[in-house]
Amino acid sequence: MFRKNAGYDKIVSVGSISALERHMRASLLLFSVLVLLSVEVPGQKGIDTQTKTIKDGSNRTTSRSSDATRAIDWGKGKTHVRDRLANPYKLNSRRDVLVGTIIDVLKERKMIVDEASSRLNDGIIVTQPYVFAKGAVVAQSELRRYGVLEFADNAWSKGRYVLTIEVQPIDGIQNNVLVNAKVEGLAGAGLGSEWTTVASSGQAEEEFLVKLVEAVTGVSPDEPKPADN
């Protein structure tokens, strides 16, 4: 009886071990599946995060296209078109010094002082005619800059002007400088051509005053002003 029971217990123990092994294997398989699933889900979640990041980046990049609709600040870096200088223009300088500076500026611009017409002691300087344009094409366009053309169909072949500069004393160290230009165009060709006076546009006077102010003050009116902070 003892042996029978022992054998029975042995059979029962072996059966129990087999069932336990099957249970452990099943648990191990289930654990493995859970592990695989847990690894796959974060990976998928990571892909979604990366995709979202890419989409967010794309949205930010795409949104820059709307920048063109924003108001543009044209203040800094914009070419400033100033008003023309006052004529007469006030300068701080003794009259004799200012007359000498005017003559130097005229020489720099390749213009010759007409000594017969000028009265330097009185502060009046007159130039000889200065030819600023030659040729039909150039003369037409340049005369439009320096003069006011009433007859655009004229066959202009040359353009010239004469400057009359007057230094008007205010006190011992201040003077007004008045500049007038007599602008002429040569119409026609050959024996039938003649110089015709046209109204000045003010360009010749402006160009001379800019150079004179620069020579006296050391600063050109055309230099860009510092931007406001």
C-alpha cells in the first residue's frame, strides 16, 4: 500500500510539474507578447511625435508666406529726396573769402569766369557760357533737365548756360548767395541755327549751390542723414 501510494504521489507530482511548465510557458509567451507590444507602441508614438514636429515646422515655414502681407517699414535705407536748397542761400563767411571760394568751385566745375562782366569787388561773378550737352539726342534730354521747353519739336543740337552769382552781405560774417542761370539751346543746324533762351528749371543753380555749400561747410547737403533711433 505504501508503494502504491508513493507511486501515485509520484505520478501526481509529475503531472503537476507538467501542468506547471505549460502554465509557465503560456505566461512566458504572454509576457513576451506584452513586451513586444509595449516596445511597438512607444515606437509608434515616437513616429507620431516626429510627424507632429515636422508638421509644426512646416506650418511655421509656410506661415512666413504671410509676412509679405505685413506692413513694410520703408524708413531706414530709403533714398531720401530732399527739397532744393534755398536760393539765395545763407552762408557764414566773409564776403572776400566767399568770393574766392566761389571762383574755386567754378574752376572745379570747368567753368570760366567772365572777367569783363564780373564785378568781384561788389561780389558779382558771371561765367562764360558753359556747354553741358552736344548732339541731338543728348541735347534734347539735358535741356529738359536744365530748362523748361515750350516747343518739344525743336531740333536741339546743343545746350549751354551762364551763371550769375551775387554775394549779398548780411553782416560781417554772414552773406546770402544768389544764383541765376541763363539757359540756352541751339536749335536747327548749319547756317540756320541759333541760340534760343529757355526758362531755367533751377537745376543748374541747385548743382552749383550744392558744391558751394560743401566747399564752405565741409558737408554736402546730399549726404544721407543718420537715421532716427
